[in-house]
Amino acid sequence: MVIVYQSNTGFTQEYAQMLGKAEKMKVYALDQDQPPKGEKVLFLGPLMAGHISGLDEANKRFSLQAVCGVGMSPPGQDVMNRMRRANYLSDLPLFYLQGGWAPKKVGWLKRRMVNMVTRSARKALLAKGMRTPQEQEQLDFLVRGGSYVAYQNLDEVRTWLKNQPR
């Protein structure tokens, strides 16, 4: 099995390379490299409006064994349910990895879309006089960006990989 990824701002690429190194798997960029024909693929892609970017192309080109979406939101069942519905993944193993937000690395349209989606959360946090350290961290993340990429976030994917034939 190999890892194929698509990345817009680098968070998905960082996870793909981290996972490849940890599991001694080859890593390929969807738009640059071509894994050997017939190779089984674990695909990682960034979330955009709930859809995993590059998934449609990867699904046409490869034998997908599992999919990881990388997004801004904290992990949770809500995110998983929306991701599964938006990407029509029925029974394919699906994982979510919290990546980050890099407003300076995206175009004005995507920045504007994210700002529209996060407006109510930002307003609510700004309206609070005293914010907890976690609330301040969330506000800073939404306004300035940041990264939640961490090796331990890969635990669930790594456990799944250990149970797969290589």
C-alpha cells in the first residue's frame, strides 16, 4: 500500500510525509507522481466545504483502501458524519485529521469563504470580555491561522494500517 495525497496549504502533505515515514510507506503527490499500476492506495486530501479535494480523481485512478480528510475543525463524530455524506464514501474506511488554517497561503476567494463560515464563531469569541486560554487560542487560530498537525493525530490511521496486508 502507498500514500497518495493532494495538499493546498501544506498541512495534508505534512501528514502524508509524517505517516509515510512512520509506516515506511511510499508517498506520492496526486498531481505530480504516479504510483505503480495496481498499487493499493490510502488517500489524504484537504477538506473544502466538506468535500475532500482530489478524492474524485483519486477514486478514478487508484484502488482506494481508505481515505483521510484534513480540515480546520476539531475532530468529532459530527465532522465524520458530514464528511462521509459529502463524499459518498459508504463503507470505505474514513479518517479525519485536524490540519490547520493558513490564510496567507490561499487566494482571496477561499479566505473570504472561510471568513463567512467562521464569522459567527469569531463574533461570539470577540464579544466575550474574558476568554479562557482555549477560547483565545481558537480566536487566534480563526483570525491569524495556525497548525494542529501532530504525530499523535495519526494514531487511528496507524492502528488501521497495522491490520492491513502489505
